[in-house]
Amino acid sequence: MEWILASASPRRKELLRQLIAEFEIIPAKGEENAHGAATPKELVCALAQQKAGEVAALPQAKGKAVLGADTVVAFQGEVLGKPVDERDAARMLTALSGNTHEVYTGVCIVLPSGERYTQADCTKVVFESLTAKQIQEYIQTGSPMDKAGAYGIQDGGLVKRIDGSFSNVVGLPVELCEKMLKTCNVL
């Protein structure tokens, strides 16, 4: 079966390669809209479905399976997506510093038949206590600007410990994807 990853994320590409050797990349371009999603889990599932569905509807996706994903950070009732600017990144990192938050990733697989499989994973993350200087130095690397919650766990030095899937925090829960692919009779 031919596959398409509906994401431009280099991290998702790298993680999906652990399960599927070859696939095309066609990022979803539509506006992310999940009105009515009451929880972070519902939000990431709705956005993953939206992304996978958008790409699956393209003419070049005919006869191919599509995988879409979306990741958010949830902290004290607030969903933290990608920061809009450096000030927003500093706000997020300051809030997360020394605290525990959750990372949710929704995954949607659309098969050529039109069947859809959607699930989400959640990982609890305990953040290190960061100084204002450490936060500013990290922001200056540019790394926080394209990541939910303004950080990448793979960057090191930010996370004290996690409870759950490391790859989920990176942006694609490999263990969950493997189970979903087996459910779809793909693996």
C-alpha cells in the first residue's frame, strides 16, 4: 500500500519511517479549525482528521493511505499550540517551568477505501525549573517557534521526566501508530 504523510514536520517524518519505509509527504494546507472540541484529546483528534481528510481528498492521493497528526500541550486548562512570536514562546516556557503538563497527539489514518481510524495519546511531562536567562537563550536558538508548547523534548535540558511515550512528545506516538496500523491490517 502506498502512503502519504499529511505533515511537513521533519520529526514526524523521521518517526513514521520507523514503521513505514516509504511514503510521500503532502502537508495539509487548510486552516486548522476544531470548533466544538471540548478537551485537548478531542481537539487533536479533530485536527488530525481534518488534516488527513484534506490530503486524502486530493486527486494525487487516490488509491493511497494517508496519515495525519496534530500535537498540543495542555497546561492548567490552556491548550498551547505553536507560539506566535518570541514573546509568546517566553510566556509558554515560563508557565511550564517547574510544572507538569500533558502532551496530546491525535493520529488519523484514512485508507484508500475511505475507512478512517482516529486515536490519541497523552504523555505527562515534568519540566525543569528554568531561569529567565535559560528561557531567552533557548528562544534565541529558534527551536521553540515551530513546536507546540514552544519546546522540543529532543532539544534536551528542558524536561525532568515523562510518564508515557517519548515519541508522542516529539510529535507522533510510534507505539500508538503501530497498533493502529495493525488494526488496519497494514502491518
